[in-house]
Amino acid sequence: MTFSPAVVATGPASVDELLADWDGNDDLWVFAYGSLIWRPNFPWQERRLATVRGYHRSLCLWSQDHRGSPERPGLVFGLDRGGCCRGVAYRVAASEVPATFQMLWLREMARGAYVPRWLDCHSRQHEPVRSLVFLLNRRCGDYAQGLAEEHLLSVVRQAVGHSGPCLDYVLQTEQALRDNGIHDDRLRDLVRRLVQAQG
């Protein structure tokens, strides 16, 4: 199955556009790099460790709802340009694709912080699979660029949203990565400093 680059170059406007080249019969893949690893909330047939090249996991998006508030925004992960990112690729059965992709659209696209793209996900044991990946939209108003580490640590320690503390979100993500054998040295060091501050 192939997907037209022109459809996704600037981001599709709807799930129908996102799936414009899908034949309705093939299973599709979704790449997870943050909370989707430990809370996908959709049915999947297979999961495998995979790497997306050209982008890296970063606490680079302000959250004024789930992990923060308008008065005290928190931070959530995005895939920013440069490097590579190790995560989890989920295979979604064809019969579940319409409902799953609609749910993902509502979950990830509400604030315009992400651009959905079809990218190759690489793994050691398998051929690359074309997967839906939500990339950071640097043009969105929630892009938190170039935060000093002390400021970032302070934000994570203090922010709380309706999905819980920002600190819990960061710790759960780092734990999920370790549970899956994924090494993110920068996030590990960040968590070490956060835990030391708690002690």
C-alpha cells in the first residue's frame, strides 16, 4: 500500500483525507513515542519496537489542559526535528482503522499542535512499516522552544492538569520506555534530577 506524499505534506484536514489512499482492507500502523506507549486506548493486533529517523522525543509542547492549566501550563512530549526516536509501532486491524484513527485524530489534533504524517518505522527484526506519526507543529502557539533545563524542571514539578500532574506523565513515560528496553539518555537524566528533587 502506498500513501500520496502530497496529501500529507502540509497535513491532512480530516481523517478522510488522512486515509484517502487506504484500500479499506490492509491493517495500518501507528507509531507511539510518549503516552501512547503506556496508554494507547485502542485495540491493536501487534506491537514492535521501532525507530523513526529525523525526529527526536522532546518535552517541547505547553499543555494547558491535560498536564497543566492556563495559569500554570505543563509540558508534554512532541517529536521535534533532528536525530531519531525509538518507540513502539502498533498494528491496527483493518476493521478497527476507521474508529481508531478517528479517536486518535480527536486525541492528538484538538489544538493543532501536531502534524500527522506517514513515515517509515524501522526495526531490527522486520522490514520497515509505513506508520501514522504525529509530528510536532512548530508553528503552533504551544511550541515550547529552547527552555532552560532548570525552568523545564520547575514546570514539570509544579504543573497539574485534569489528567494529573505533569511529573507523573514524565515519570510514566520514562518507566514505559525502560519497560520496553528503550534507552533515552536525556529523559533518564531529567527523571533522575526530578526524583532527586523529590527526595
